[in-house]
Amino acid sequence: MNRKKINIIILLIITGFISGCDLELDKIEVEKSIYINQPSLNLFVGESKKLTASPTSATFNWRSEDIQVATVNSSGVVEAVGVGSTNIVAFYDNVQTKIEVTVTELKPLIDIVLSVPAVEFGLGDEATISVTPEPLDANNYDRFYWKSDNEKVVRVSPSGKLTAISLGNANITIRGGNIIKTIPVGVYRNVNIAYKKPVIVSSILNTTYPGENAVDGVITNVSRWVSKGGAGFPQWIVIDFEGENKIHEFRFYGDTYNQITDFKLQKEVNGEWIDIFSESGNSSYTYIRSFEETMASKVRFYITKTTKDDIVRLRELEIMAKAYE
């Protein structure tokens, strides 16, 4: 039998098999779905928002499940009516989908209250500005936004932490909603203006330990001011800045054997000594204290007590001023 006859026989068999069977082809139905361009809505009373649905070839109907909270028109525009939650439904051809709408009362932000009117801090330091919304329950902003107008001097993080980069000045802007506040910031370095300035002391043990040793920049026991034994208290050292200076920090380096416990820092005003601050019960031979900036041409370190005897042993004394360049 040749190949042509074989092919004809096979074709007849297949044709007969198909004709003798009830072959039913299943129809594949595509499930209809509706997609809304927003998964949910948060609106203030009186606000409106247009929703769109797809497929775009369909004609949709819209309805609200609670018209006391929100309404929706035939174009999908939702209007917030009252405080609460409801669902907005889009439907066609017995197919529907819905999204939740939450409506709240608008409480606008009316002010941003800053913890300080200005910031000054040292090179390499960090600082934080605290901000408070007014009213506290304002709800028309998501967060505060921070910006420095001179990032070569000060950088600010999204949380409001400031970092001093270099000496100089910058302005930090804080924005919340429609409210904007600006705060000036200065970055300084501390300068010891007592260094090698003229001094007068109440007494000296001998010429090896004069008052000048306390402002020579050398913090050792070899170079120090030592007062006269048996002279009693008070003992003091006066530093003349040779002109008015704005000072803000005091440091001294004392003696580990006989610590300076009770003392005052004073400035001269019209021939009288006025206290800048006083200390009692100090237990550290290295002492640092900042204070509110004040103008002074002379200061006096006025000592009234030490831990062991009446001899003051002062390795170094520093008075700090701020420099911005």
C-alpha cells in the first residue's frame, strides 16, 4: 500500500471519530472588575475630590452608603458633608467596587511656636530646635519641613537636628502647612581671651609661682599660680582684658591635692565687683561652666575655700568669648 492511500485512510478514521462524538467546547468568560483610582479618601468637611473608574469603556454609576457623611455625583465627584466614615460605590452590569471615605473637621495650623528665638553653638556641635504646633490638634499639615539657607555653615536634618559645619551664620526655615518661621543660627569657636592678659593677684608663695602663670596657656604643676601660705581667705586673681568683651564661659584647672571648692566669678562695673555666678562644694580640679553672655573688661576669680589648706594652687584659668571667623 502506498503512502497516499495510508494518509487517506487515517483522515477518514479521524473524520469519522469526530463526527461520531459530541465534542463540546467550553466558553471562557472574562470576569468583570472595576478599579477606582484611589484606595481610600480622607477629606475635610466641605472638601471635594473626583474619582475615576476603569475600564474607561464602561459607563459607571456612583452612590454613597451614607449621604450624611459624603455624597457623590454621576461624574464621581465626592463631596465631604459631615464628620464620619462611609463607602463610595462604583457599579455597572451587576459589578461593583467600593472605597472608604473618612471625613474630619478641619483644624488649621495657625502658628509654629519655636523653643528659642535664635541658636548659637560651637563648631562641630549639634543642637535641636523644638517646635510646637498651635493648636496642638491642627490637622491640615503632615509634618514640619526644615531647610538651611547656608549648608556650608549649618545643616539640618528632617527632624530638625542642626549640625555646625563651619564658622558663620545661616537661617533655618521651618514650614508646616501654610505657616513659615525662620530662625537665625550662628556657629562660633571659643577663644580664650584671658590668654597672656595682665593679672593682679592677692598674694604669691614666691616669684616662681606668679599670677601670670595662670594665663600662660600651660596647664602643668610647674607653671601655676600659688598663693601665700597662712594668708587666709579670700584669695583672688584679677584679669584685665584691656577692653570690653562679651564672655560666656569660665574654666579653671586646679590642683588634685587641694581642690578649690567655694568661689565666685565677678566682673567690674563702675569700680565695683558684681557676681556673674558663685559656686560652693565643687569637687573637681577641672571646672567648666557656661553662663549667659555678659560684657566685661575685667573679671575676678574670688576664692573663699579649698579642701585642705589656705593655699590656692591654680594651673590655668580661661575665659571664653565667641568668634565667628
